[in-house]
Amino acid sequence: MKNANINKDLITACRILTHEGLVHGFGHVSARIPDSELFILTPRISLALVNEKDLLVLNLEGEIVEGNSPPPFEAALHVAVFKQRPEIQAITRIHARRSGYFSVTDRRIEPVHSHGSFFSGGVPVFPKPDLISTLELGNDVVRSLAKKPAVLLRGNGQVTVGRSIPEAVMMAIYLEEAADFLFGALQVGRPIPLNAEECGSRQVEALPPVDLERAWNFYKSKIEDR
């Protein structure tokens, strides 16, 4: 049932997220299998160490239908997102440092630079510090996520989503970049967020399909050169 191209891209995503410091031993990534009620999920193994043979196939009831590795404790999170957001094709569950600062304070991540424009209106925060181990909690996270590309989990990392594995990964990278820009700006003076109109025009320019592929290939080259 596994899909060779999806498997390959998931392993690439694991390596990129690790290389960029967005996961540190913990975290997981998933992607839908097209034209099915199934998705592929990384197991309870550090993303730096996951291989294709370790990948799991789950259905939308959270049942493992292929694979022998232990599932991540938060598999229910992926089930909830895929059930409620049919347009989403891939999910990253990460633990980025700078983004995490904004999950434990009253300051939201607001866009102040081009790649931050994807987070127009601010990044929502799921208020509970719990691990997302049940479908009920997963559904609560989806409600917090709404139609955004990312949600911060209070003191517990982040979730990003996309219409493809590369897009979900780039949202993870850009989320941390947005947090870093804002954090730096706060040290210098009063940040000037992009307004909704500015965010809209910058999104169109920042990641059209050709530039999504360009960014994905760049981050792939960084791990392939190691």
C-alpha cells in the first residue's frame, strides 16, 4: 500500500527538518496516499534515523494497516487533521525553538517579512500543554488550526500543514523564520507587521509552484551534500 514517491519524500522531509534544527529526537511527519482513506506516518523513532522500511500505513480510524514499527504517541493528531481537512495532504509535527517562545507568552507570531506572510493574522496557539494522544484532543487542535498553515501547541512544539509534503515542510521552515524575524525585531524596536493586503501580495510572490520546487530542491541539496 505504501507509495514509493511519498515514502521517498517523507524520508527527505525527516532529514530536512532534522538538518534545520526543527526536530531534536522527537517529531513526526505524515502524508495521504492519493485516492484512498489511508496515510503514511513516521513511527516513534527519531526523524534523523527513520528509514522507508520503518514507515507505517494507517487508516482514518487510526488503525495500523501496514508496518511493524511503534506508532508515535500523537498519531491521533494526524487522524484528526486528515479527517477534518480533506485539502491537507501532509503534516509536520515539530519542536522549533524560536516558535516555541511564542506559545508560552501572550505575544503572537505576526508576519514582518515576506515568508512570514503565510501567517497573516497571527499564528494560533492551542492552549492545552497536553500531548495530543486522543482524537478528542486532535479535534481540538484542528479547531485551533482552522484554515491556517500552522498552529503552536502551548509549550509543546508546532504543527504545520500543506497541500504536499514540500509545502508542509516549507511552512515549518518559514514558521521558524517568521518567529526568528519577529524575535529579532522585538530586540531592536517596535515591529511593523505586514497588513492583510501586503501578506496577500507577498504570498503570491513568495511560493508559487516553481519557487516551492526551487526551495524544496535547495533544502534537499543541503542534506544530500552531507
